[in-house]
Amino acid sequence: MSRSSDSETMYDLTDVLEFEALESVRPGSNILVSGPAMSGKEDLALSVLADGAERDQGSLVVTTGDRAENVLEDFLDRAPEADESRVSVVDCRGDGSRRGEATASGSYVYHVSSPGDLTGIGIGITECLEYLHNNGADNGRFALTSLSTMLTYTDRKTVFKFCHVLSSRFDSAGYLGLFTIDSSAHDDQTLQVIKQAFDGMIEIREEDGRREARVLGLAGQPTDWQEF
């Protein structure tokens, strides 16, 4: 959970989601973005990162389902003014080895053998954070898409511990973390275990053909549902 001081610069996410609870989010906070398949979870998480990239903040994406090249292309379409040396990706669809490299455009990519290699993912995140810091990103935003893929490789307790370790790491780095999960893919007990690793949650649903969201745990009572 977040332990950063109130004196640090807070994160304003209201350009992406207009909730008062997201107007001043503490550095080091980890937020679970939960919703059924095809409800826009990953789109929302990447939009939050792109908003930060346009403000010269660092951006770090862990992708368990798409290749780094595709993620970078999509991300830079969202944030065309981003400094590419402050964008990094941990690609979990690797060739069996752990290795990091800077791209020709200046972004940093770390390859991991599979979404189940949590040690390798942790190493990749550490290398990416160091790269971003060395390129002037003293704070930033992180997204992992998605925990559901990880849960097909390992058990919920291991994933919970992994998220808890990352929470401490992002607290030290002053980063904001977003982790997506497919709420329709897991039983209630699994979801309850995973939720305990997070400071708050953005819950997404589809209602009468509209996408709606609400915020829980970041500022008092849950917010009302609203379209986004």
C-alpha cells in the first residue's frame, strides 16, 4: 500500500476519468482496474499513462498479451508528444531469455520468457525504472495488462505477493500503478484475494450498451457509476 508523503506531487487522472476521487492520487498508489472482457480496461489504463506521458512523466507498461512493438505503436499514437526515452515496456511474450535493449527511437524494452516468469518481470521492471530515471523521469505511471493472464500461469497467492512487492517498489519510485483484471474470468474468492493488494479500484461495467465506471477505496465511499 502507498506510504508516500503528502508533500509529494499528487497525480491528477481527471483528464481521463472525471471523478473527484481521482483528482489527487498519492504517488505510490496501486489501483486495480476491474471489469469483464472487452469492457475497455486496457484502453483506460493506457490512456491514463498517455496522459502522464504528455506531461513528461515516465511510462512503463508490462504486456502479457501483445508484443512490445505493438504496444509502443499504440501508446505513441495516444501520446504523440511523449519523449520516447521516457517510455518503456516489459514484453512477456519473449524468446525464452531475459534481456533488455533500447530501441532506435530511444524507448527501452525488456523481454521475459512468459507471463509466469514473475522474477523476470520484476527484474525487467527494475531495469526499466532505472532507465526512465536516468532519462529524467523522476515520477511516472505504470500499467500491467493483465493479471488475468498471469493467473493462468500461477496461483492467486503468488500473484498477490507479486503485486504487494511492486506496491513497495512504486512507492519508493513515486510511481502510480494500474493493474487490469478480467472480473468475469475468476471466482469471487480469487478476486477478493487480489483486491487486497491494492489501494483502490476502478470498476468498469457495460450497461445498456454504455461503458460505465466507478471508483472504490481511494476517497471515502464508492463513487456513483458514470459513463466514460
